[in-house]
Amino acid sequence: MNEKIWLSSPHMGEMEQQYVKQAFDTNWIAPLGPHVDGFEGDLVAFTKTGHAAALSAGTAALHLALILLNVSAGDEVICQSMTFSASANPIVYQGAVPIFIDSERDTWNMDPELLREAIEDRLSKGKKPKAIIPVHLYGMPAKMKEIMAIAEEFAIPVIEDAAEALGSTLDGKAMGTFGTLGVLSFNGNKIITTSGGGALISDNEGYIKKARFLATQARDAAPHYEHSHIGYNYRMSNVCAAIGRGQMGVLSTRVTQRRRNFDYYREHLGNIAGLSFLEEPEGMISNRWLSTILIDPKVAGITREDVRVHLEKDNIESRPLWKPMHMQPVFKDAAYYGQEVSRGLFSNGLCLPSGSNLTEKDLSRVVSRMKDLLPTG
Ligand SMILES: *Cc1c(COP(=O)(O)O)cnc(C)c1O
């Protein structure tokens, strides 16, 4: 059996262990600590945002963002349908109701026209959405200028789910810094990892201070434990932040490496009929967290599932694109606005191995296995 090629595996640099060793040497293993502050500073510097709170997960960041925006039981929150379930689940944690929006074809993200249609329809039904959650799938920025213009017109705050898009930009500005609040993730499969973690970023210092307060069990200032709010245990530990500090040092290199994967696949598979790649629209730079392709079975003569299974036989991990939330059993009763663009992407889309640690030999093996099946010419 050939060696396993993973979809996206952790890739450590030189410094992570030294930062972790520092945490051990100073016995700073507990939550909070100097590495947490340092990591937050690194995130602020990299994204050129005002403030950052390092948390236990991207999901925790999304949950706190909703709480900060006072989303509560019965409220409606608009969310991109095509995404990982963690974008939508925290809406339900709050007892609120998700309203799903289809994707457009240029970025595969929230369609601004459908966003407007949905807001106007919800308003006509007597309910104003409390927040909007666009997502930058696979690192490709959503059309944030259009989305922010609509959000501002209707005065609805935006929670930007940039969990997959650290290192991506729109007009040179970091993803996660367009919305009222931005969400990052450092889960094991993301472009950089703290083994598990996330962050909330914003120019609004009040929000970030409150996020830190809520994330540490909402302890009021008192020598004893005093609480006037419901709190959460959502803070990042000093050990995880130590890994994060090392990873921030290699983030730019990781973006280059992931983009190289995409360029390699496009160069070697770009001429195959029925196979297509998502190009970057004007002004957008994707970190290419995952390299994705669409396979049109009518032209290629095979489905994305044929390709996935064939790769698997050679110990190569690939995965269908995210299955849209409006197609998920758990959200089957949710409102949805769209023309099934995301359904089509899910049917025909595949994520190829995309780790920054892939070698040219790995990439060449993936391409060869794909060429076994696809008509080249
Ligand atoms: C990974 C991810 C999350 C959740 O982040 P965790 O750190 O795993 O909790 C949220 N949204 C999207 C789009 C993601 O890909």
C-alpha cells in the first residue's frame, strides 16, 4: 500500500516546541498566560485588526459573537447554506432560527442578491434578522463589499466566518476584518493549528473585552466568585497559544505552499474536459486552504464520487465539498433562499489533498491517479 496522502494534516514549523517548552519551563500550563496575550498580538498584527480574543474553538467564537449581538430565543439569523455545520449550530445554541442563503458561482459563497431578497422577505413577514453569517469557503473570500453594503443599508450586524480564510484578502484587507466581528479557527485541519482553538477579532474593543469576560466564566471583579452573567469556559490555554505563536511565524509560507498545490493541480489537470477550477475574482486572494475541483459528469463521463473512490484505493484522501445546510436532515425545516447553486456544487465538487506539507511526489501521485480515470487530450 502506498503511503497515505491526507486531505489536510497539521504542519509544524521550527518554533512551536520552543514556545511550548517555555510554557512548561515557567509552569504556565493553566488557561491564560503570556502566550495567549502574545498570540492575540500576533493575530492583531497579521490581520491588521484592532483586537483579538483567543478561544478554545472557532465554534466558541461564533457562539460568543451571537451572544455579543444579543441573539436570543426566537430571533432569526441569516447564514450561508454551503458551509460546515459549525457556522450554523451556534444559532441553535441560542434558541434562534437559521435562515439559509444559497451561493453564487463566482466565489461559491453567500449570494448578495439572495441576501437582499431574504432580508426583504423576512421584513415583510414582520421579523428583522439579528445577524448575517457569510463564510469564506476553502479560503475564497465572499463578496464582502456587496454583503456589507446590504448589511449597512438594513443595519444588520455581520459575523464573518473566516475559519477557513486566515491569510486570504479582498483588496488587500484580511478576511475576518470586514464584518462587525470575525471568526478564525485553528482546528487541526486548518491552514495553521493550535491543535484546537479559535479566535474572535474586531475593531470594537468593547466586544472583544466582553468576549474574554464571557469566555472565562463571566467572573465579576471581586475576591470571591461573583457572577452577574452566564459564563462559558471558552478561553484558549497557554499551551495551545504557544503552538499558535510558532504557527504564526510560518503562516505566510503556509499560504504560499497551499497556493502552490492549487497551481500544480490546475497546471496538470486544467485541460481536462469536464473538470474545472474556481478562479480568483478581481481583487480577491484565496489562501487556497483546500484545492477544489468541479467534475461535470456529462462531459467527463465520470462523477466526483468515482474519482473519490478511485483515489481512496490508492490511500489518497479526498472529500466532497460541504453539503449545504438546507439539505441536512437536522435543518430540513429551515427557511432557504436560492436556486440550488450550492446543491450543484455539492454534487460535482471534490476537495483534493491540500496540506502545506505535500511533496511534489505526492501531488504527482494524486494527478496520475486522476488521469487514470479522466479523458486526457
Ligand atoms: C472549522 C470551521 C469552523 C469551526 O471551527 P472549530 O475551530 O473547528 O470549532 C466554523 N466554520 C467553518 C467554515 C469552518 O471550516
